[in-house]
Amino acid sequence: MGRAGAGGPAGPADSSGRAAAGGPGVDRLARIVFGLLVLACFAAFIVTQRLKHTPTAVQDFKLTPRFSPTPAGHIKAERISFKLASADSVTVTILDSRDHVVATLVRDRPVSRYKQFALRWNGRLGPARAATAVVEPGGKTIVTPVNTGPPAPAGEYRVHVFLHDQNRTLLSPNYFTLVRP
């Protein structure tokens, strides 16, 4: 028989004569922890699947990789386009490689849900003084802002979109390059 110690009666002994760890209480706790881990894995799977099927706020972002707004340039304006998952008012700005705003193309402009919205940047600094808008037969709106500041220096730039109703800021996934001769 096992000998009772200060902590109470000894549990079943292993082959060396020492009391084995565990018992009914530990086994029950292990089952509970295992069950909670299985439930947590199922919950994580469900959340992941839901996130995979939730559309991103800005979709189908397209940029011209390189443009040169000079008279000798082949592509004279940066072509920017995107779709929104839900209608919103947007402010679209151009950021330099240090994330400083160099041009504002539109401010608080309504954009429809799932309609391709396109902008053209003329490579000039500052806020747009005016803009012309053309709606193509397929519903794509092309806005050409008139920025009248000095020409932006050559370098890499990126597009910053602020969604007013959602209070969200999004950056274009890629940079584009402004080339000067």
C-alpha cells in the first residue's frame, strides 16, 4: 500500500513506487481545455471564411506605371481608376515617396458603388482649381482635375483615397513614376 504524506493519501503508484501524476480531476480539465481549443479553431475558421468573402473597400485599383507630362512624353497624364464596394464621398490626393501630399485631385466627391471611377493627373502640384468629368457609355466616370501649380519633380508617387462616410484612408497598392526628360 502507498504511504500517506502531508498532502493526503497517495495516488496510484508507478513501477518505481512513486505516486503517478494526474487523476480524475486532471483528466477532466484536459478534456475541457481540448474542447475549448477545438471550438476556438472552428470559430477562427468561420471568421476567416467571412473575411475572405467580404469585399475590400477599394477594388480594381489601376495605375499607369510611368508617365511624362512633358511635350515629348508619350503618356502625358497619370491614369488612376478604382471601384468602391459601397457608395461614398472621396478625397483623392497624390503622395510623394515620403508620404507628403503634393496634389489634391478631388475633394469630397461622391462615387457610386461598383462603378469604375477614373482620374487623370497632369503632374502638377497643388489642389485642383477645377475639373471636367466625362461619363462613358459603360458608366465609367473620368474626371480630369486642373492642377495649376508648378510641375512635380520626377520620382515615385502613390494615390491616397479618403472615404468620408466610412472615415477610412486607403493607399494604392503600388507606386507610379513621374518621368522628366
